[in-house]
Amino acid sequence: MQSAELHAPDTADAAGAPDTAGAPDTADAPGAAPAVVPADALRIGSGRTLKFEGRPYGSGISYFLVDNDPGQGPDLHRHPYPETWVVLEGEARITIGDEQLIATAGDTATVTAGVWHGFKNSGTARLRIMCIHASDVMVQENLE
């Protein structure tokens, strides 16, 4: 079992400074005015998945809103905080430690901090799943 360095994916430039392009000033985050963040501002590349990190908006959580085709999903990784999944559509095979669970639309699953986990779309149609991170920034260690 090998592991990569702990990092916040896609959130830092080469010098390690957070990527805050287009985000509100974090100095105002604790008392930030209500705002709607457009989905296109959260979209990862040209895909269907959205990524929200709460810190720039004064929110204590971050999330991925994943929209995957059959067989797709993240490999094993872990975070220094808990994660909660809510399946919105489709079927997911969620791996938590040595356990594999099947979750379908409406189901919720959780993993505690530091536990290796991942999921794949195990169905025959799209999987839409909300991955809620109990942190205002995402920190992830990938198992390679």
C-alpha cells in the first residue's frame, strides 16, 4: 500500500497558494453576504461534475456533485475529516475500508476521518451523488 502526499486537489498554484480565482475575498467570508454560486463556476473542466469549496463563501463544508457514467468513480483515497454521500440518482458501489456497500437513490452513507474509501457507478445508468466534505477546503490523500 503506497500513499501520495496529502493535498488539496486543484486548489493550489505551483507555489502552494490557494486557487481563489473568481472566489469572493476570504477576509469577508465569516460575515459573507448571501450569494448564489453558478453551476458553471463550479464545473470541473468540460465534465458534468461540480466542485464547491466553502471557505471563500464562509461555509464550513465543501462538496462534489458527481455525475458519472457506469464504471466511473474515484479510486481509494482518504481525508482528515468525515465525508457523507447522498445518492441522488442511480447506483453506487461504495468501498469503505474493507467493506463494500451498494447505495441507491435516496440512500446516505458516511465514512469517518482517515479511512480509505471510494465509489464507482455500479449501475447501468448515470450516477448522481453528492459527496459532502466536513471541511471548508478539500484535503485528499490518494492510494496509489
